[in-house]
Amino acid sequence: KKLGDRSDLDDLQRRVDTFETTDAQEFGDLPLSRQTLAGLKSAYYTRMTDVQQRALPLALKGKDVLGAARTGSGKTLAFLIPVLEVLLRKRWGQQDGLGALVISPTRELAVQIFEVLRKIGHQHNFSAGLVIGGKNLKHEQERLSRMNILIATPGRLLQHMDQTLGFDCDHLQLLVLDEADRILDMGFSATLNAIVANLPKSRQTLLFSATQTKSVKDLARLSLKEPEYVAVRETG
Ligand code: ADP
Ligand code: MG
């Protein structure tokens, strides 16, 4: 079984490397693991939205992506699918610690993202948790060191970076900044900069936003490397 898993992943990696980005319309057209495809299927996701169609092929290949698309366009799957696939292909395991971090402006949005992750990620073995405050800090602290994927709000995350012993981001592979315009509107610019300064430089970063403001571009300059731009027009 172990051997079979390994050659499955080698095969998947080859399919990603040789994948041509142009005309994939359905999730099934992408080089995705059977675990993620099963998760998407169980949630009845079949056809990709525009932003998913444009961003997923790039993000799956490991590129940094700056994505702008209106609210409701499907940005959540455009970053959660790469979170699962990148960690899987890197053979991320329970004992490897924090591999992916998603930063979201509000608790409510973080909880929504977490629920989508549960919906499409149930066939994977990663541990995932929320860091959103409002709950007992100690309780969060104890669970933090065991998480592979965290969905966090900026203030609480920085608090843990400063105060929680054993909270280690040193091996982070993937950072997602979701609703970046809103994070900045809420006054979290300095907090975000402090968080990003705590993260390893060799990582993949995906930044999604409903609008492309100057402050979003400034943040992108600070946190992304040679990003691919994906902007989806309004289509009535
Ligand atoms: P955004 O973050 O861009 O505002 P969401 O990721 O929250 O958008 O998605 C908006 C809605 O569209 C959600 O209800 C989600 O379940 C649905 N959705 C996203 N992608 C797809 C898809 N490929 N097929 C069908 N529904 C989708
Ligand atoms: Mg969203």
C-alpha cells in the first residue's frame, strides 16, 4: 500500500508538471489527487468558476498568484484545492507541523473557509484548525502545534506568534491571504507585515481580493514573488 501511494504521488506530480493550462473546464480536467476529486464530488462541485479556471492551474504548479475577483466568484476553492494538493504532493504528514496558513479578515469568514475545507478535504489525513480568538487562548495554544493547516484571523495569529511556545511556522509551505482588501481596510496592515516577517521566505503565496487597490498592490509586493495576475471581469 505504501509503495502504491508513493508511485501514485509521483504520477500525479508528473501530470502537474506536464499540464497545459488552457482549456480545463471541470475539476476533473485538472491534475488533482483522487482524495481531492472525491471531496469535490461529494460536495457536488463539477464545473470550475472563472477565477478557479484561471488560478488553479497556476497555483497547482507552485506559482504565486494575485487573484482579483468579485465576492461570490468562488475564490475559496481557488486556494483550498492548492492547499490540499501542494501538501499532499510534498508528502506532508501529521508530524511535519504547520504546512499551510490561511489568513482571513473575520472570524465568520474563517469559519466558512474551515467548513469548505472540511467538505472537500475529508479524504485527506491533514489536521486542520481555526485560530480566531473569542475562545480560550490556552485551549488554542495546546492544539496549535499539532496542526498542518490553520485558518486564522490576523490579530489572534500574531498573538500566538508572540506568546505561544512551540508554535513553529519555520517549515510553512503555503500562505494564503484571503480577502486582502478587507484585511487592509480593517487596519491590519502592520499586523500582516509582522506575520509575514515571521514566515519562511521560501514558500508559495496566494493572495485573493475582491478589489485591486493600491494597498493590495503594496501588500502583494511585500509578500509575493513574481506573481501571476488573475483578474476576472464582472460579467453582469
Ligand atoms: P468568494 O470567496 O469569491 O466570495 P466563495 O468561494 O465563497 O466566493 O463561493 C461563493 C459560492 O459559490 C459558494 O456558495 C460556493 O459553494 C459556490 N461555488 C464555488 N465554486 C463553485 C463551483 N465550482 N461550482 C459550484 N458552486 C461553486
Ligand atoms: Mg471569499
